[in-house]
Amino acid sequence: RFLDRSIYSSKLDEERLPFMFAKVQMADEAINSAIKLKSMEALHFIEAKCQLSEANSTRIR
């Protein structure tokens, strides 16, 4: 079933890509809202609960 892992992996990634992109957009929007509200508590929560990119981690700090 998993004889060619590269084909399986690429198919899985293609199916997951829209969901992964949506998660990134939601994280960006959450960070922007927390910054506008000047809520350090919200920023710390986002940082603790989400796997953020390096750019988003830098924005929070």
C-alpha cells in the first residue's frame, strides 16, 4: 500500500494544502487582532497554543 512513499506523501500534501493555508491565515488574523487590541495575554495564548512560523513568532515578540 505504501510502496512508493513519495507519491503517497505528495498526494497527502495536496489534499492538506488548503487546510494548512487556512490555518496560517487564521493565525495571522488572530495575531493582528491581538496586536490591535494590545492584548499581551492573547498574544501569549496564541504563541503557546499554535505552531507558529518564525515570522509570526517574531511579530509576537
